[in-house]
Amino acid sequence: MDEIEQLIVDTNYPAQKVTLYFRQRRGDKHVFVGYDGKELVETKVNPMEIMDGNVTPLLVLPMRMYDTLLRMFANNAREKGIQTENENITKGKLIATQDHLADLKKIVMKQLKIDE
């Protein structure tokens, strides 16, 4: 999948920190948007180049704080009705299963000649 925007999560377990990078594709260039403590900083890189520390991260935070923020973002998104692709697929499968069970119930009731 060729994403136009991507959040890159770099987890450093020994240091117990998480570094977030935000990348946008603009034409044939990739632009990393970071935050230097005062303002947003854009760094243009060729997609074939390897990041060598010249990209300013969007955010660096302790791992336990990242886990908490991630949970809070997920809860906030759910409250706003934003669903992930997996949630939509799961919901669709549940509805299909419910419909199938309702159809099976009708067939069984008819076979057993039971009125609902």
C-alpha cells in the first residue's frame, strides 16, 4: 500500500522511549514533519535515502506515556465515531453472522413446524 501520510513509530526498548516521525509523500519526495520545541520543521528526503539522524522527530516520549496516550487517542476516536478498518470488517462480519443465524432459525422453525 502506497501511503501518502505515514506515522513512523520508533520504539527504543533499552531507553524506554518512543520516537514518532510524521512522513508525507509530495510528488517524488518524502517530507518529514517534526517539532523542535518551538515550531514545525520540514525535512525533505529522497525516498531511497536512509534516514541518518538528520530528521527532526515529531515527538519523543517515555514508553509508558506513549501507551497511555495511544489508549486515550483510541478512546477519543471511538467517542467521535472514528473506526479502524478492522473494526468495520468485524462489524460487517457480525451483521452477516446475525443475518445468517436468523435465516437458519427460520429454516429450523419451518422444518419443525414451530410458529414463532
